Amino acid sequence: MAHYSFRKSALSDEETYRLENDALVWGANDTTSNHWPLRDITTVNLRFDPTRFSRERYKIVLHNKSGKKLTLSNMSYAGVGDFESRSPAYKTFVRALHAALAQATPSPRFFGGVSQTAYVFYWLLTILTGVLVIVASFAFIAVGLSLLIIVKLLLIAFYFPTLIAFMKRAKPFKYQPDHIPKNLLPR
């Protein structure tokens, strides 16, 4: 019986997720208050989803046939701006869940990355931000505030590798449950 525990946010308790008898069950404080039969899960979406506090955050998003959504992450809330990696347990659980879902009838659809609409939006936002940084740099030079330019460029340079990694992993695609994309699971 595979299981995984994590805390989503400051407003929630740590919850434990388990695979039991062809179902995904979960709850807080050693209770099982939620139950989804595996046959009711319609889509599985793996994502690389970094934040400023957690640059190595991964998620699995499940949808069931009644339209409900469940999101699990490899990072567990530990305090304000503090997240604990639970990557080994998360990877084990995600693999076990995929194996169980592959046996479910009907099998859900498996997607990696974000939606096509979100992906296009992220590219447009990235391009717009780049143009604004260039325009602002010229404006700062014209006014003589070159120290601000250096600080902003260093800040952008710091987050640039995360942006590139995100955009590579965010591209939407389909996959088979027995071939989970390595770039959408933590190392």
C-alpha cells in the first residue's frame, strides 16, 4: 500500500494519501475523509511548478469525473517561506499511482506540463517582461540611474535559469503511465 504525506499550506493540516483497494484515499490526523475510486480519475497532469520560495517544486494534478481537482506536491509547508522537500516519498507515490491508474478501467489521460493556453500566455509574458526590461534599462541610462540597472539585471540573471527550466518543462504533451517523464519528477 503506497502512501504519501504533505502539508499544502499554513491553513491546512498535513494529509496522508494512500492507494487502497482500487481507490485513492486521504485525510488528516490519521482519518480517511476523502475517497476517489481510481476508475473515476479522468486526467493526470504532472508539472514542474517552481516558486520564489521553492525553486524545485513539482506537482501532480488529478481530475475526477465529477469535475473535482486534487493537487499534490513534493514540497510540504513548514512555515512562512519555508518548505520541506519530500521528493523521495513523492516520486515513489507518483510512480505507484501511475501503475495503479494504468490498471484502472477506464484509464485516465496523462499530460505533462501546463495547458496550451497557459503555455502561450507564459511565453507572451516572458517576451513582454524582456521588452520592458530593455526599455527600462535605456530609460534608466538616460536618467543616469545605472546602479538600478545593474541590480535589476542581476536579479533577472538570478532567476533566468529557473525560467528556462520552467519553460522547457511547462510545454504541454501527452505521455503513457509506464513512461513517466523524468523531467517532471524531482531528482
